[in-house]
Amino acid sequence: MDKLFLSMSLALFLVGCSHVPHGHHAGADHQGHDDQGHAHDDHGHGHDTVVRQVTLYNEQHEFFVEHPPLVAGQAAEFTIHLTRLADWQPEQAPVVGIRLSRGEGAAVAVQAARGGQAGIYTAEATPASAGAWSVTYSLAGDPPSRVTQNKVTVYADQHAADHADEGAENQPALNLFSPLNQMLQAPAEEGEEIVYLKQQQWLAPFRSEPLNQRVFREAVEAPAQIEARSGGEAMIHAPLGGRLLAGNTTWPEFGRRVQQGRPLALLQPRFQEAEDPAALELALQQARLDHDFAVKDLARIKRLHREGVAAVETLQRAELTEADHRAEKQAAQQRQTQFARLQAGNDAGIARGIALTAPISGTIVAAHAVQGALVTEDEVLWHLVDLERVWLTVQVSESEIHRVPEQAVAWFVPPGGDQAVAGRLVVVGGSVDPRRRTVPVIFEVPNAEGLLKIGMHVKAWIGTGNTTRGWAVPHAALMEEAGQTVVYAQINGETFSRRVVQVGQRDGTHAHIRSGLAGVKRIVTQGTYQLHLAGNTTAVPDHGHVH
């Protein structure tokens, strides 16, 4: 089988071994891959012999171990590459214990010392007799870390070891994944092996994880946008021209959250621009007429919306129009009242300023007002948005809208996040956008921490109510290469394989893999691009290990 290696420009003293899949022996307290190597031509181990490799895991560590075939009465060198799974960095402990045992007979225990390279430990151990032994690797700590490899063959003499290895090279690998093979339709794909040494993995962000199954909710996938909810947004205008004063409150700045009814500032009016009482009365009557018409139009559109005739966008526009005219009427009333009181001289406080209050509770997302500045009538001063609850507007294709159930739930992963956020259905739009050929489906989403920003674009999924169970990989493990979706499977500690996969349903964090993972137990979830580069280089590095 061809082997592709990553060539690194750094002088890392990387020395390594070729790998040939061989099998796996699992103890009760670990999982792993047991691989048989073949004869080396002086690649850094100091002898011309077969090297056995095994990769074992527990909750804390990956133990990648190399040793020659074990022969009774002969010392064998064990090399352990110990990686912390929490951060995929080399272990720093000074020693690792190695214990060879066979039934109730005498055991052999040695301490493997760390050499000049962090994470690499070496020691020699001599099994006393031929037969099947167990080898336990342990690291002291709280809690301790331990794995056991069972049924390790110790040969009677070197001739028996050499003869067994000659036959083993032609034997098929032990298949431990029959449930996986039964579920996946496609046969196992033989990808080229890619060698990526432990020292390389420890230098760059890297991680592999066990392949697991999960339940997927069938869903409609569509683009979406975060928007302010209806009634959760307000523009604060100057009701008339004048000067802005802080009054007794802290000046409202960008990003500050304010409560409904809280005074934001004082507006000291300049009535000389509108001293005609008749003009004020005319403005008030016009504002009342406009608002009355807007109220009747809103009632009509609400009725049509309930009957499925009016689109949700039409309803939203009518609500906004009614709110604007209501504000204009209130401002006209306020101007007339204040002017009358000022003319009568019975309101000493009006000369100091009119209180501008927050119409809703929300966050100031735009602040145009400057303390002490002169403003004109109807000038926008602040923009308030209630960010604690926002809308997720999903644009569903007209060909998929029939899959959205009445009690639909949507979810998405915010940009830069790793956890899905769910929202409840508010309304399904009643019309198709003529340009995009989509229907808006709106969900309300909690946003107490304020991580979701208005205008943010996301990819969303709307559940159809159906579920399926299958093999799942994180989205980060998937790569697109030459029009194919691939993942990188870990064969052993330093050997990987490129697998072309067929992707089924996706959710916010994982994808359902329908085929292409037969025989795979672990996949690379971080560092896939480095493996992609390693699989495309023709340079062969100096591959051995400094011990």
C-alpha cells in the first residue's frame, strides 16, 4: 500500500516506523488498535527487525506503543508516545509504568523514563516464558491513568518470532466493526495511508475522537437572519426642535440597556419656530386622522392575515405604520399642550426641558444624540432593540415549505459557537418572495447573553418531526476535496487514511454519514487540513523517534 508522508522544514529529529494494519486486542479498561509492523532498514531503532505497534485509549490518554516481537528471556525495548486527550499535548510526567503479567505467575514490572522529548518514554522488559501475556501501561496521578493490552504473544525463541511474523504479514486485519459494516451500505474504502508523526501532531492543533452514533432529527436546511422581533424595536425621535440636556440621569450611550419609561434626556424646546396655535391645531388634527386610518387598516390586515390572505410582511408593515402615526399624534398633542402651558406661564419646568423616555426596554444599538446639541423636529436620537428575545427569520424554499410542521422547532449554531440554539415557531409567511422563491418562517429565540446580533446571518435547520439514527461526525471533521466530501480516519497513533463519505442529514453540530466509514473507529476532528497537505506531498521525511 502506498504511503504518503508530510515533509516538515523544521529540524525536529523525527524518526519513525512504517505501519501495516494487523489487528486489535482489547482489554477490559481500554480501547485501541494493535498493528504489526515489518522489517526496517535502520530507521532509527538501532536494529533490523519487526516493530509491533499498538494504540490504546482511556478517558485521559492515548498510549501509542512500539516494541519488537517479544521473545522469552530476551530484553525488548518499549517506546511509549503518551498524549493527553484533553489538549492533545505530550504528557510531561517523568515516568510511565510497564507491567507484563501471565496468569498467576511472576510479573515483570519496569519504569519507562521520559527522554529528551516530552511525551516519549522508553524502557526494556524481559518476559520470562513463552505464551499469552498481558501488558499494562500506567501513569500515577489522581486519578491514575491505565490501559491494558491482553493476549500479547511471547515467542519461545527468535526463530519462532520471525516465522510468525512472516505469516502474519499476509493475514487480513482483524475486523472489530461488524455492526458498522452491517449498517453502512458501501464496502470499506482503501485509502492511501498518511503518516503524521506524534511530534507533528503535538506542534499544531490536532485531535481525533471516537466514532459514535446519535439520533438525527430530519430537518429542512435554509439560510436565516437574526432580526428584531415585532414590538421589540423603537426609534426615538425629537418631538420638536430644541437643545438636548442630560437632566438628572446618566447620558444614554451606545450599548447601554435601558428600561421602559426611563428618562433618557431632556429636550429644551425652541417654540419660536412654531408659534402659530392654528398651525399646531392643524398638525394635531392631521395626525389624528392619519392614526385613525392606520388603526382601521391594521385591523383589516389582521383579519386578512388570520384568513391566510395577507402575508406576514404586510402585517408587519401595517403595525409599523400604525406605531409611527400613533407617535406622530402623541408628539402633536404634546407640542400643543406644552405650547399652551408655556404661553399661559403656568409651567416653569417646561423651560428647562421635556423628558424623553424609553418606549420599550432594550439596548441602545445606535446613538445619534449628543449632549448639549441642537436637534430638529423628528430627528432620530436613539435606536432601541430588545436583544433578550430576537427573531430568527428562515427563508425556506417554496419546494420545501410543505415539510415544515405546524409546531416546528428550528435550531442553528451562532457564528463562532459550538452549541446549537433552538427557537419556537412564531409564524409561517403567507406569500412567496418573487425574487428568491422562498417563504419566511419566523422563530423566537432567547438571547439573554446578547450573543446574537441583529442582522447576523446563520444557517438554520427546521425539524420535520422525523428522526433517524446513524454514525455522526462533527462538521469540523468534514473536508471538501475535488468535489468529494472526505474525513480522515485514524488507523493507529501515527497512521491515518483518507475516506470519501456520503453525507446524509445534518444538524447544528454533526453530520450523519451514510457510507464510507466501514472499519473506522476514530476520526480526526481537528487538524484535517494538515493531513490533507500530508496526503498530497511526495516528500519523505526522516522518520524515526528521538527517545
